[in-house]
Amino acid sequence: MLQLQVIRERKDEIISALQKRNIDATSLLDGILQLDEKRKSTQTQLDATLAESNKLSKEIGMLFKSGKAQEATVLKAKTGVLKDDSKKLGDELNRVAEELQNLLYQLPNIPHASVPAGSTDEDNEEIFKEGDIPTLISGALPHWELAKKYDIIDFELGVKIAGAGFPVYKGKGARLQRALIAYFLDKNTEAGYTEMQVPHVVNEASALGTGQLPDKEGQMYHVGEDDLYLIPTAEIPVTNLFRDAIVNEKDFPICYTAYTPCFRREAGSYGAHVRGLNRLHQFDKVEIVRVEHPKNSFEALDGMVEHVKNILRDLKLPYRILRLCGGDLGFTAALTFDFEVFSTAQDRWLEISSISNFEAYQANRLKLRYKDENGKNQLAHTLNGSALALPRVLAGILENYQTADGIEIPEVLVPYCGFDKID
């Protein structure tokens, strides 16, 4: 959420920057500033009314002590009117503040200066590519056919249990899945991230804090009776560890990693491009989250990108990195880099990681602050990234490592899963 002071001081700059998102924010910003003025004027009236009421209350007490009951009674009637006015002003202040907050929630983050303009993922900017695309055997299969051939993932059984998008991993498929989770966590902890285990459901305040609510696309699963949400990413519970917190400046950087299942409704997703593991309602992901001093956050973002590069180098998967354009940028992000692995059998790139700097946007929602050298509270910066999301990594391994007599396992994973081939 953008700070009101920033909106007041940089309105024209924000309007210009949000054009990269293909958004004309003029009317929204005007509405926010008008409501802010209304809030301030109402607060001033309320403060004055309460002050007058308190002043009269003291006078009434003195009059009663002086035996001037009749004069005190007259003033008491006036305080009754002031109390009614105070209640009305308080109710109006709450209404205006809530309306203002709702408008602020509708305003996305300002794209970083390096974000390219554009409308769709076709306008994203490729900034790096590495790894040789393998030449597959004749008759190479996509991963959903390989899963069936070697009986390692059962998509039909998942449909029986829960519906489409909930696969069942079997035998070596399940062990490979577990190996990837352990490997990713080990890589992250070796890089200085502290492993956390967090809840897989969150309350409304947590989802609001990281920007998943208001959920305009309806992509979150909601448990109505308990008013909880299944997490679409570990980013939500991990980042909310710092909601309403003031951290010590000396503790930066704060680096956490967590494995969780993730749940996404993926409403409106259909077609051949979402077959198999390409898009799921439930999947596993290992996340990295950082809380940083503002002056260091973009250096930290570069470090996160290099970290994911090293993981993919170890797995020996061909990949590329995209800088997302304004039209494809997430609502809360200032700058995002997407990693995509090449699926040779499908002849297409598959997104496997997004690494984002949110600057102070999430921190303002979360009230996540630190004390600077002058003892003043300042907003921290938050970052997060997938390191990594499993389904498409697994798809890439199955497809790119297939041979005539089975699927080879990347060397770094063999100690984790206990076998070097699926056959």
C-alpha cells in the first residue's frame, strides 16, 4: 500500500509510473486525496468538540462545588449535545477512514524505473539465458505421458479424490518430489536462510497484509465457517511473521525459507497449455523471503536471482530470466524477475520462479518498521521468491532427462532420492 504522504507529494509521478501498468490512476488518486482531506477535517472537528466537552465538564464540576447548580445544569445540557455531536463525528470519521483504506487497497505498487512498458507476457524482457537445450530421443514424450508410462504420477486418481489439478504422486515420483523439497531447503539454508514451518491457512489480516486480499480474481480458497484462507504461497505466513513489528536495524538482512503446499483456484485456466503439471490447484513450493533495509533491497534482489541461477545450474536445466513488463507485473511488486525452464518435449518455456522486490508496499500494509539511527520508525522493504516451485521443475526434469530406457535423475538429487533412474 502506498503511503499517503508519498501520494500527496508525488501524485503526478505516480500517475505517470502507473501508466506502465496500463492504468490511469488519476481519478483514484483524486478520490484518495479528497477522502484524506475529509478525514483530516472530520478529525479536527472531533478533536475540537471533545476538547469543548472536556472543558465544560470541568466547569460543571467547579460550579457544583460552588453551589451554582442551576448554571451547572445549563452547561450539562450543552455537554449532552456535544456528546451526540462527538458520536456522529466519530462514526463519520470511521466511515471515511474505512472508505479511504479501501481505496488505498485498490492502488497497485509503483513499478521500478527499470520495468519495461507493456500489456502482456509477450512484452516481458528477456535479460539472461543459460544452458543447452538437449536433443531428445525420437518419440520423446511430454511429462504427463511419462508419468503414466512409469506410473509415478496419477492425474486420474487425483480427479477421483478431489478433482482436476490435484495429482497423486506415487513411488519414485513421490520420492523425487520429496528429494526436490529437501534439496531446495538445503540450498537455501546453506545460503543463509533460516528454515521455518508455518501454517497453511491464514486469516484475513494476513492476506490483506501481503496484498492477496482484496482478491479481485477470486483465486484463493476460502474456508467460510472459520473465515480462513488456504495459502497460495508461503510468502503470506512467512512475511506476516513481521506484521505490526518493529525490527532492529542491526538485524538486517532477515532471511527465511519455508516449504509449504500451495492452493490456487486458477479460475478460468483451461486448454492444452495447462495439461499435467503445468498448472495445478495444489502444488509444493519452497519459498525464500527477505526483510531488508531500503538502501540494500535491490542488491538483495540481485543476490536472490543469483541464488536461483545456481540451483538451476546444479540441476542442469536450460533456463532464461525475464524482467516483467508493467502489464504483467504483480499488483504488489515494484520489480519482478521470472525464471523459466525450457520443456523440450513441449517445446515451450515454463515459469518456475518469480522473484520480486515490493519495496515498502507490503511493509506499509503490515506496519513492518525498523528504527533508524535517529530512533525514528521507518518502513522496511520486503522481497520474496520461489526457490523453487516444484511442478514445472519436475516436468522439466522428466522431459529433459528422458532416455530410451528411462528417466535419468540429476546428479545432485541422487543422494536425496536414493536412485539414479526411473525405469
